[in-house]
Amino acid sequence: RLLGKKDLGTTEFPPVETALIDGELAWRQHGGGHTTGPNWPTFLKWADRYIKSPPPPKQPVP
């Protein structure tokens, strides 16, 4: 648990390339060495639940 958030739901590390992104915390380890690039698509999928674009501005009524 981290700062009162629900844990990842496991006490074992999942296999490499397995994403745990269903909760408030997320985990994924890729097999591509020391780079963050392969994790970006997974991170963006997880973060999309929390970071939303603002709605478009309302058009003035004529």
C-alpha cells in the first residue's frame, strides 16, 4: 500500500511484459533493457482514467 491506496493485488512480481493497471497504482516491467519507451503505451492507458481533456468551450447563443 502506498499513501492509503489499494495495493496491486499480488505479493509476487508478475511475468515481464505483464501490466497491472486496474487499480489506483500501476506496475509493468518490460524486457527491453534500461529505457522507459516500451512502458509509455501502458502508462498512458492507465493515466487516461485520471487525466482528461477539458470539454470544448460552449458556443455563445446568437
